[in-house]
Amino acid sequence: MFKQLANYLTKRKDKDAWTKALKDSNIRMQLVEQVNSVLLNEYIEDDEITITITSFMDNHIFAELSDLLEKLIF
């Protein structure tokens, strides 16, 4: 379920949808893990990555963002 949600949010490129999804602390960590999987293992357009990173920053998910950026770069 979380992988489909991560894929949907990434493809939709809607910051408001990201904010709603990331507000729920019960699902945040599982969603973030699946976002890592989606961004690293599937073809993603540059603007999808940009919106995802911006949404992480807007929702103050800095540690997870740092991990994601590290994986994307290396």
C-alpha cells in the first residue's frame, strides 16, 4: 500500500497532497521508506524528484531527506 502511495504522490507532483500524506506520523516513516525505493528503483522525471525533495523540506523531514539525497547522489 505504501509503495503505491509513494508512487502516486511522486507522479502526481502535488505539494498539497504530499503535505496531507506526510502529516500523519503513523504512516510517515513507512511512506518515506517507500519513496526512497520508488525514487531509486524506477524511472523518475526531474520535476518529480524536485517536488518530492521540496515536500520533504516543507514538512521538516530533514534526516530522511538527507538519507534520500545521499542515496540519489551516490
